[in-house]
Amino acid sequence: MATEFVERKRWLFFGLPFTFTKYIVKENTITIDSGLLKKIENDCYMYKVQDVELVSSLTERIFGLGTVICYTGDTTHPKLELVHIKNARAVKDFILEASEEARMKRRTISTLDIGAGEIDDIDGDGI
């Protein structure tokens, strides 16, 4: 398993990397580095990634690209998108494994509210 992916956002047509956005996916962080005149660097810790989705339109598939969407607990980017990248499936699989491993190291779990606290009180005693 690779320990780091560095991918560039690409133009949709022909898959050419003529943009100023770079995605760096490491074991502990996902970094989006964008901009030419005004540089913006945004990080998300891997343990905050809750779910990962791979989306590939027909045009993306023709040019061997894909978009990886990470649903996170991060406040600045709850939906982190790695847009029009090559090796999208490998990146998605890496993020899934690395995020699970990071949560296990930190002993962090992601929970889903299924309304279990809203059980009807049958006898009305508040318990």
C-alpha cells in the first residue's frame, strides 16, 4: 500500500493538469493546496473522514479521471472533494483504509444518530 498520493486537479477534457490545485493524501492528513497568486492550503486529519465516495461521470471515465468525495467531521470542509484526479479508485481505497486505521489509533469512533434516544415511553413514567 502506498503511503502517499500526490494528484493534481485536471481539466475535464483530455485530463490535462493545467490547474493550480494539488491534492496530497498521506496516512494522517489530506491536504488541498490551491491558488496561483493567493495560495490556500487546507488540511483535514484522516481520523475525521467518516465516509468516502467515488463519482465518475461519462466524460471523466473517458479520460481516466474521477472525483473522490470525503464526508468529514471537519468544520471548514465537511464535504471534501478531490476533483478530476487520476487513480481515483486507488486514492479512495487508500483514504478508506487510512481513515479507519487513524480512528483505531486514536480510539475514535464515528457514530450515526438513528434516533435511539427517542424511544416511546410506554407507561409514561419518564424512564
